[in-house]
Amino acid sequence: MMRGYGVVVMGIVGLFGWGVLWFGNLYPSFSLQPDYMSITDLRYQVDRISANSRNAFWQTLEERPLEDYLLFEETFEGIEPLSTTVNLQTDSEHGFHVVTDPVNKKNKAARFELRASDPMVHRGKRSELFVLDRVTQKEIWYSFAVLFPESGYTPDSSNELISQWHQEGSPPISLRTVDDIIYLRVRHSTQSDKWKVMDVAPLTKDVWHEFVFHIIHSAGADALIEVWHNGQKCVTYKGPNHFEDKKMPYWKVGVYKAKWNNNRTASDTRVIYFDNIRVGNELASFETMQPFEELE
């Protein structure tokens, strides 16, 4: 959704990002819907990308820089959605579309769909947007809105990831759903219990859930995770959330269901919407990371 101004960002994607991008077909499921984007426009975006640098630069339509606390923003508005996030991990025509917001018809949002019958992508059943390659500093703010449609997200006792901060192996931080609960799973501070699980919110359908995360990525005493859901603080976790012998994490949103890699579950389809994806540095705050306007 547009939150105050449209953002057009020129991105330069690293070699790691291109490795993900080229796993399968190039943009195999980007929605070429009327009035959104043509093949020519999409190819123009790809031509603007260099694989020789991890740096990224942002500017607005009015050639104004982002606020000094913002590193990244995607609202899926304007004529070039995804000009800032070009790495899609999906290999199906239904996997990803930029569509009309199902709640507020004046806005746009990203629609992800994953089916149990979909092909494996990057060693798993997933439809995800690769937002951030590698975190470059310990203290980072993240925010996004997510919506679960009643018709496309039936309860399932087998969990799925809707956001993950990944290093290697299992992600040390991930936001997940199971049955009718949204929960956070974090690397635990003790050796006896590998994972800490914290309920975040009920999984209510057909409404936007707004999340703000404040994370100090660390395996030490300064490690911190704070989470707000719809303006209310719901998690404060002080404890290791990072594998110290691994690289800094990258961040993805969308849906990944590991159980479908080899088995079937109570559901066979996951549809989920995302909007207002933002990343802030240490200068950000809960107040600055909230959407500029209320979601309807």
C-alpha cells in the first residue's frame, strides 16, 4: 500500500541473490496482470541489476532519499513494484502476484500461493520473497502487514514459516503459524531446549495483521527481540537469537511449508498476502516503523 509517497528503488543484487534468482526460471510466476507490468517493463528492471555488488541505493519518485532510519521499503504501489526486491523463490504461475488489496480496493498488495503439488524450489516447498540478502549490522528494525484469507488458509496442525531470518540450517528466528495461532520460534538460551516458542497472536482471517520487529542479532548478552502486533507489544525476548559461528542472517517473507517436502497434511493450499515491508536501522523506532496510514 502507498504510505505517504511512492518509492522507486534502484537495486543492485549480489552474487548470492542471483544464485537464488536463477534457481529455476527467471521470474517464473511474476503476475503480468493488466495495468500492472508488461514483459518489457520487467526485462527493463532486470537490465538495471548488476550482479557485481551487494550494495543497494534507494530514491523516491521525487528524487528524495528515504528517511535516514529506513534501509528498505516496498509497498507494491506504482508502476514498478518489486524494483527493490527482485529475488523470488517460487516456480509456479500461481506462486506470486501483485494484486488489489482484498480489504482496501484502492491499494495493492503481494499475494503468495503455495500448493502441496508445487515443485521444490531451493530444496523446499516455498513461495517467498527474498527481501534482504545479509544483515550488515546487529540492530535492525523490520515491519510488515500480513493477511490470511478464510478461503485459502484452512487450519493445519503442521506449521509453516511466514517470515524467517536465516543463517544456515534451521533459521534462528522465524514467525510461524499452526492451527489458529501465529507464533515466534527462536534459538533458545539453554543447551537442554534448542528452541523457544512464544505465541504472538490469534490467526484471525481476512484482516490485516501489522507486525514490527526490533532485533539485535547476537549470540551474546546484548541479544534482543521485541515484537509488536497491531500496535501492542507482545514479545520481549532476551537471549541468544543468532548462531555466532555463522554468517549474519538474510530475511525472507512469504510461505514455506517443510512438511510438504515429503508428506501431505490437512491442507493442500496456502494463500497469504503481504504489504508495507520495511527495514530500518538503529535510528528507527516502533513509531517510525508503523505504516503512515491505518489499514482498513
